[in-house]
Amino acid sequence: MAGDGRREANAATVLRTVLDHGPVARSAVARLSGLSPAAVSRQATDLTRLGLLRELPELAGGGGVGRPQIPVDLHIGAIAGPVAGGVHLGVPGSTFALVDLRGQVVARRTYPHDGIAPDALPAAIARELRGFLDAHARGRPLLGVGAAVGGWVDPAEGVVVRHDALGWRRRPLAAELARGLGGRTVRLDNHARSIAQSEILFGRPAARRSLVHLFVGNVVDAAVGLAGVVHQGPGAAAGDVAHLPVPDSTAPCPCGRSGCLEATASNTALATTAVRRGIVPEPDTFLVVDAAAAGDRRADRLLRERARAVGRAVALLLDVLNPDLVVVTEQSSILEPDYLEEIRGAAIDLSHVCDDPERIVSPHAGPATLPVAAGTVLLNPLFRRPLETSGELLPALCES
């Protein structure tokens, strides 16, 4: 690699090393990354000028021989550090967030979709999101907005190819949101891939080697990451596991078969069953989780049934792909570890290749998983190509 390519790669290496180890002295960055001290110094200077790194002279060691080592860290100051906007578009509502360069949520709010037709959603979300960003960025450089949504998404085109629950086909969602946000940069991806990328960027080290992410919500889909890259496949269609067969399930599916994963374990299926059993008065998964937390044994039993169904699907994914890590985004298991243990138990009982339940985990961000993942849609290109991407976002960075 030569010229600008090597410079970009070195900048990415420095930025990632500081993400992993900061605050850290430049000499330590060189040792940890394998780059020369001169290369680290050049790239740290460039990244500081761009507003992505900052020096912390107050943490410099004193009393030794030679010049003090001034640590550098990501620019995450509460007043001046750059932030990314994030929006997760769910079926019943959206979640807005501001996320800093370490993937920490600075501000967050929910926006219910009650009474809004699917065709009117992008404009309504953009309007509300613009007010949220204006209120909470408070003069900090806003790099742009990452958007995550279920269904088949083509991130290169910024298009929702298919979202069955919302009835969208070839929806140019990124362009619609950007227009409603006054022309700000908007990047779009599928929510399962976004969470997988968030795990690779900010989560457990094993995720960088290989992971499978299974998302169980109103939409059920998945993502696969190898060597730090989330697989998209031709047409960005990878990850459709809605019709993965769940062993022992007889739930009817609109596709005409029975036992499909989405028909068995989605929030829609769970909430419908809860109403039928008289556990909750209306089909709302949050009400089921709340009822279980309040001691309702019927709600607890239903959530455990779903967890075991999810675990059986996890066993199939483990056997086919054998990743270092399986990350499961499922509401009850994020909030209550007992349900994660149910998923693990069912998966280990059926898997032919995995006997280690610790390989099956909830997302690192816990209840903040979706807003962090949305912000990651924008931040991941910044960490992979900081000089090039900063050029695209330069107006925001220059505001600092």
C-alpha cells in the first residue's frame, strides 16, 4: 500500500488503537499498533486537527527523564466533542439518539408512530428528529445521522428494498430523511447489520473475529460478521432468517409453511399469544415483559417459551457458521439474564458444535442497543476511513 492509501490505513489504525486503549500516549499507540512513532505522530496530528482526537496535558506524567508523554484520546468532551445522530425506525415507534465517538448515548428519546400512516412516516420522523437534534446537540459538531431499520435494506443506495410490516418497497429512506433534516448527511442500513457492526466497533473483542447477530423484534433478521466486516451479499440481501425453521415449532406462517422463526418468535407472535391467553389486554410485548417483571407467572412462562424457541434457532446458526460469538437482541433477555440463560440452554442442548454457553450473549449496549447501532451506521465509516470520511463531514467538524 502506498501514498494516500497507506496514510488512510495508518490513520484508521491510530484512531482504532485510541478507541481501544485511550487515553494513551503516542509512544504506546506506536507499540500497540506496530506503526512507527513518526507515523503515529503524523496521523495523531491530522486526527487532532480534524477534531477526532484531543490531547490531555493534564494527564501527562511528570518527574521522569525527557519530555512528558501527553496522552491522546477520542474527542468526547461534553461541550465540544463531535456527535452522531441516530434513529432506529421500528414498527410501533422510533428511537432518536445522539452518540459520541465511543458509542455512548448522550441524549435519547422515543417517538411513537400512533396514527401515522407508513407513507407519511419518513417526513414525520425527520421533522421530529430535527427538533431533537437542535435541542440536544447544543453547538457540538453534528457529523450527520445514522438510520437503522428492519427489512431488506440496500445501504449503498440508501433504499429500503422491502419492509413487509410497513408495506414499503424501494423506499428511498435516506434521501427522504436527509431532505427533512435540511440536507444533513444520512446513512442507512438494516438494524441487524447495524447492531453487528456496533458489536465489532464498540463491543467484545471476539466480535472482531467472527459473530452472528440474531434480531428478534417485530421483524426477525440476522447478520454475519467476519474479520471485522459485516457481510451484505449481492443486493445487500444477506440476513433474511424470518423463515428459518425452528425445531418443534408448529406456528403457522403467512408463507404457507409452519414453524418459521418469525411466525414463532417475533414480538407480533408473542403479543398475539399473550392476548389469547389473557395475560395482557392488548398486543404489546412491553406489557408482557412488564407483567413478568411484576411476578405474573403466565407472562414469565410465555417469555421462557419464546427464549427456548430462539435458542433452538441459535443452535442452527451455530452449527452452520460456528462463529466466535452469537449476539441475540431480544427484549426480555436484554433486561433479565434468566431469559438469556433459557436461550443458551436450548441452543447448547441442540447444537452439535458448541458446548460453551458463554459464546451466546446479549448486545454490549444493553437497553441502549438500538440507538447505539443507529449511530454506528454513521460512525463505522469514520473509523474505517477517517481522513476520507472526515472530508465528507468537514463542515460539521469545522464548526468545532
